[in-house]
Amino acid sequence: MADSSKYIFVTGGVTSSLGKGIISASLAKLLQASGYSVTIQKLDPYINVDPGTLNPYEHGECFVTNDGAETDLDLGHYERFLGVPTSQANNVTTGRIYQSVINKERRGDYLGKTVQVIPHITDEIKEHIQILGKRNEYDFVITEIGGTVGDIESLPFVEAIRQLKWELGARALVLHLTLVPYLSASGELKTKPTQHSVKTLLEYGVQPDILVCRTEHHLGAEIKRKIARFCNVSSNAVIESIDASTIYDVPLLMQQEKLDEVVLEKLGMTRIETPNLDVWRSFLKRLKNPTIEIKVALVGKYVELKDSYKSIAEGIIHAGAQNECKVSVKWIHSESIDASNVDEQLADVQGVLVAPGFGTRGISGKIAAVKYARENKVPFLGICLGMQCAVIEFARNVLDLRGAHSSELEEECPDPVIHLMNSQKEIEEFGGTMRLGAFPCNLSEDSTAFRTYQQEQIFERHRHRYEFNNEYLAQFEANGMLATGINPDGGLVEIVEVEDHPWFVGVQFHPEYKSTVVEPHPLFTSFVRASTECGVVAK
Ligand code: GLN
């Protein structure tokens, strides 16, 4: 069957960080609410094949899909807004494109030809954009181009869009996101940066169809008309995107601005259904009208850049709304916490979350935070490395295995309670070689995990090389740390719990990747609820 999907390309101008991901996700949400199936793809102009090898300080969190792709954090927004899983096809980098072209060249696919940016690289980009449309699953494919128009590295992507727009004709449109800055000295909104940014796009042969303008103040009809006139777009296609108190307001703001209507009109389509955003609205109502307030600590080593823990922070927000509870996060740098100050640092929190991570930096702080939560019976959620720290802490302080550690952190330690998975022993390359993606996990009855999920088998996403060392399992269980979630195929311990504790759960997987607005993750919801029962502050 021929590809009949409509393609919407989202570019950005003036500055980075205008929120192309949120605009793309909001538009997708509105089209989905109008009865259409939608997917969103991100094109990233960097040379890394995927962001899996990037330090989180560079680009924030690495998001993991069900099929085990390590991707840009914007895919997390797409899933949280749409509630539809993404996959490797939803994130393409320059590195992946070049790798594929170079592999083809080595295979002899272009034999005799000079391999060039145009047409070979641009063809490869066009092919990757259309992979999703050709599946015939989606009415709309929204493709967001990372970076800012005018950047050298995003040029081949912009050129591919120019060609595709020409080839697809009425099936494609370009939405350009810009900034309309407010100059407080003169009290004016300025349209010139938007005009220049559209000119840059025009130089590359791309005429945007819709302009979404980020602004701190309402644009007003006059400014919209002015932008329309200078940029060759209809004035109903100049959409204001005013700063919002939460990203989850943006779909409703875009609906007020009729972004979805303009898109459908330009693509010659009508709504299948009257958009129903009741569930979304009731989420926002709970989010904005909490009845109680708690504070939870998030202990991690990348806390200076909150995007490093994007999905965790959003998972906490979803769970807070579900419990009608405002959850403030106390971000604690794991290198700033130790046995001497942990009581003081954690005295005002009702829950402790120890974050994922790699390497030794900040480990003793994470272990000190676990010990505090376990001994003081404060609700605890340990994710991936956070779970591994909980196992190490229990081994050292309850089992009295003083030299217990993870072999990632001390290779020759006397008691490697966390050790390298067998499947990892032969692997030498770093990129894309961890245990990645969704795996099944069977839950023991009569556990916090089972009470939380209300299911015997769950599927959660993983991203790690090390695991619980089953040689120590009997010793742990005899002393009160139970393995309550086990991978049915290889017997890997995926969840640990401390018996004599109101809520202490460590998970080897990453629940944060699966929390969405419509379906907050049960583990986060349950963790927040347990924390509300631990010294709640009434609003
Ligand atoms: N560094 C640990 C491992 O590889 C944990 C990884 C993580 O927290 N994502 O097993």
C-alpha cells in the first residue's frame, strides 16, 4: 500500500531551547484528540550514532524505547503526551545517516558513483523520514529537526525537507518555531528576529506554512499581521505560544490558538472527532489544585542539569497529580551528601529517590542516602544504579559484608553483590551494547511491587550492564531484603524490597520511561502516596 501519511516538519529559528519538542507533542496531541493516529520523529544533527554514549551534561537524559533504542529526551515528551510508544525509527542522528551511507558504499551499493551529501545523504534522510509513514499506521508523521535553522550541521536535514516538501506537495507542511522577544526598555515586542529566521529558511528554499512564535507577552492582531506580511504566511497561521506555568498547558493553549485547525485546513483535512481532552484537563486540574504537599529528595550526580533526570521529574509530577499532592523535589548532589550530614540534609523530606547513573563519582553519598531511608523508615525508590546502591548498602550494613560493592565500581572487591551480567562479559564496544529495552518481570505475590502493579507480569525498560549477583540471594532474603521481581528467562533480580519497612523498593529497570499524563506510572504513584503518609504537610 502506498504511503498516504501527511508529513509535518517542525524547524526552529532564532535560538535553541524554544520548545520544539513540546510544540510538536502538543500539536500531535490535538491531532490525536481529533481522531487521527500520529507519531513524532526527532532528527538530531550531531555525529554520534545515538545519544547513548553522551554524558547527560551534554544533552540531558538518554531516553530508552521498548525496542531498546537509546534516544533523545524529546521522545520522552512525545510518549508522555501521546501515550503511544516510540521506537528506533523515531530518532535519527547525522551519525546514523552517515553510518548507513558509508556501510552501503563499502558494500558496493553505489558502485561507480561519487557518494555526495546531495543526493546520497539527503536521500538517506528522506528514506528515514518516510519509514514511519510507509508503515501505514499513522495519519500524521511529525518530524522535528533538532538545532536551529542556519546551523551548518543541520543543513542536509533542511535540504531533505525542501526536496520532500516539493515531492509530497499537498501532503506536507513546514511549521517554524521562532522567538518574538520583548524589550523591556522600550516596552515592545520585536518581530525582526522572526523575519530574519524566516529569511534564512527561504535562502535554503523552504517557505514555512505556519509560524509558532514563542513570547512572554500576548502578540496581538497587529503584530501577527506584521509577521504574516513579512513572512508570506496567512495571518491565521501566525500562532502565539505564550510562556506557560507547565508544559502540560501547551496543548490547550495551542488549541485556543487553533493550531490544529490551521494544520488540518492547510492539509485539506477535517476532524474525524470533536477533540475530547477531558482526561487531560482533569489531570491539569489535579496538578494545579493539590490538597497536600510533600518534599522528596532526588539524589544524583547530574543534578546541576535537571534535564538529566527529565523522565523521573515528569514521573513525579504525574504521580503528584494522581495523588492531588504537590511534590517539591529537593535536588541533592550525591557528592554533597555523606554520613556526617545526611540526617540534616534529609530531615525535611518525606521520600528518598536515588537516581540511575554510571561510575564511582557520588556513590558513597547515594549509599548514605539509602541507609538513612532504610533506617528511618522513609519511603525509598532506587532506580537502576539507585537499586544497586540499595543492595550494596544492605550487604554492608545488615549482612555485615563490609567489602561489598559493585564490580563496576571496584572490580576486585571481596563481595561483588552487583556484578557484570554474563551477556556483557565478551562485549568491548560501548555504543548500544547495554541490556536495553523492555523485558518481562514476574512479581511475587504479597509484595509492595505486586500491590502496586496489581499484575503478575510486567514489562519495563532497562539500560544497564551490571546486575544483582544471585550467589548472595539466599543471604539477602534470610535477612530481610527480598527479590520480589524476577526476569522469567534468566532469573535476573529486577526488584528488591526491604521487608520491615513501610515502602522500600529498588528496581533494576527504569519505570520513569513509561509514565504518561493519562497513565501515571504505578510505582511513582505508590511511592508518592507512601511519602504522603510520612509526615505530610497540609496545604
Ligand atoms: N551503572 C549501572 C550499570 O551499568 C547502572 C546503570 C543505570 O543506572 N542506568 O549496571
